[in-house]
Amino acid sequence: MFVLAHPVGHVRASAVMNAHFESIGKNVAVSPLHVAPEDLGAVLGAIRKMRNVIGFGVTIPHKIEVIKHLDEVTATARDVGAANFVRREESGRLVGDNIDGAGFVAGLARNGVSPAGKSILQIGAGGAGRAVAFALAAAGARELHIANRDSAKAQALAEAVSKAHPGCTTVSGPFDVRRLDIIVNTTSVGMKETDPLPVEIDGIGPDTVVADVIMTPPVTPLIARAAAMGCKSIGGKIMLDEQMKLVEKFVLA
Ligand code: ATR
């Protein structure tokens, strides 16, 4: 397998995948590939002809662009508008999926938290935010409030999620942090130690779960604040760990 990225130095997924495949005794090797945006189509054309490639991961900046080069995408990848894993079938057909959101929900489950029936606040409506919002609604969230610096993006995402999952009341706009079951940060605010909190959480109840998709640092200012308040807090690393199991299922299907 490969992980296609540009730049490529920050890519950790290939090492995590190699460790995962080794731990389950599968004879699969994963290598990062530095692919410039203008070469994506040519590289995909070559991968179609590489008969021992079972699939590849796609990361920044290719997740959206890759879709137009694929033969098929799952409903999730279509809804999110981006793919992060592609399976190469024996014939060379390429099938894309987006398991960012499912990985996040699986990470919650590993911590004993289910979105089903819950009132949730999500901060952020970028690439990760789109994936997480659709996955939370698919997992049975009752109410999903989406807030974002660019409020038009939050509104567009809320409308798209409502359409795909009418059972989940999805809105953007004002929210009351005191009546939420789960708060999720999907923005990049918190990657730097000096970052402010992506949302003020004073006044939340001790039963509120606070989660962050940021993997580095493992403890963001938001996670540290929630933990200090006695709330259950879930960092982003578990999301990548859980994605490995989903990748295995998807590419080895
Ligand atoms: P990713 O693929 O990692 O989700 P992205 O699509 O660029 O990256 O999305 C980044 C998210 O972080 C967006 O929700 C972005 O808000 P905007 O849509 O308003 O740009 C949010 N974000 C990034 N920097 C931010 C900041 N300084 N303050 C608030 N939100 C920020």
C-alpha cells in the first residue's frame, strides 16, 4: 500500500499501518509517496497497473481531488466530498471511502461513549469536520450543533447532514454549552500550545464528554481544560488507531 501526500515528511499513517499489519500477521507493506497535485492523475493511472498494490491512503492535499479519478466511491465519501482510503481491485478498479468519521466514532466507542440519542456540539466545518458530522449523525445523534469561524461553511454542512440524516436535528448558530452531552473539536485550533480554546467550556456539566480530533499534541488545551474540570476527555490518537482496523476491513475485503 501507499500513502499519497504533498508534502510527505509529516505523514505518520504509513508507520502506524505497517505496525498494525505486522501486529495482525498480514504480509502488507505501506510506503509514503510524495505526489504533487498536478501528478495525481498520472500516479493513479500507474497504480491501476501495479498488480501487488491492494490500496492506498490519501492525505493533504489530495483528499478532495482524488475523487474525480476513482471508478467508485462509497456513499460516505460522496457525502463528505473527500476520500481518504482507496481499494485497488484485481482488475485495477479504484474504489474510494472516507473512514475519518467512522474512526472517530469508533474511538468514542472504545471510550464507552455512543453518539446515539445525544445532543452534540461540533466546532469546525473543514475536511475533518465534514467527515465527523456525517458519522455522528449516522451513529444516531439526536441533535448536532455545528459552529465554525466561517459560519457559512457551518450552515452548508448542517444543511447537507440534515438532508442525508433527517433523523438528526442538525443546526448551525447559537448554542448553550450547558445542555450538551458531547463537545467535539474538529478545527486545527489546539495544535499549538499557545492556541486559545476552540470553544469556551465553562459551565458544562461533569457528564459532558469532550473530544478532540487533533492528534499532536495528544493533550490539547481543550482536552487539558476538560480533564481539569473532571469531564471525560478523548484525544485524537485513538481515532487513527481505530481507523487501522477499518482500513484493514476495507482494503482486505
Ligand atoms: P482539516 O482537513 O484538517 O479539517 P481544513 O479543511 O482546513 O482542515 O479545516 C480547518 C478547520 O479549522 C476549519 O473549520 C477552520 O475554520 P474556517 O472554515 O473558518 O477556516 C478551522 N480553523 C482553522 N484555524 C482557525 C482559527 N484560527 N480559528 C478558528 N477556526 C480555525
